[in-house]
Amino acid sequence: MTLKEAIAKMLNVYRLKGRYDETGIVKHWPEIMGTAVANRTTQIYVSHKKLFVRIESAVIKNELLMVKSGIIQKLNERAGALVIQDIVFL
């Protein structure tokens, strides 16, 4: 058994896989969305399969609202599982 397999098994046994995936999405937000959006993001967290993002710029917030489904798809592809079902822009 490889180390990767052992860690994946441990996460499943202790029911931490969902939390681990949520943390990964928050961590990789700047990489996925780019520096322009990441620099204007002041707060980001996940609760009950919803990603809450506070954006400083109203213009960027409106642009992100228009492509919300694409962002959800990108985030879930990155995580390799259905982690986010909705995004709330604050």
C-alpha cells in the first residue's frame, strides 16, 4: 500500500475526507481563479457544501455571478469529488 492510499483510507475511516477536500478548495482558490480575483477576495470559507466568498469589487462580484456554474465545476474537478454545490458571493 502506498502512502497516498494509506492517507486516503485514513481520511475515509475517520470521516475527514469532506473536510480535507473543502480545505483544499479554499487553499487553491487563488490558483484556480487567478490573481486578479484572489487579490480582491477578503474572506473565503465552506459550510454545508456552499462556498462563501467575500469580494471587495462589485464589478468582479457581478462577473463571477454570471459564471458561477463554471466556477463550481472547476472547483469540483480540482477536488476530484462533489464538494461544492453552490457559491454565495458576499
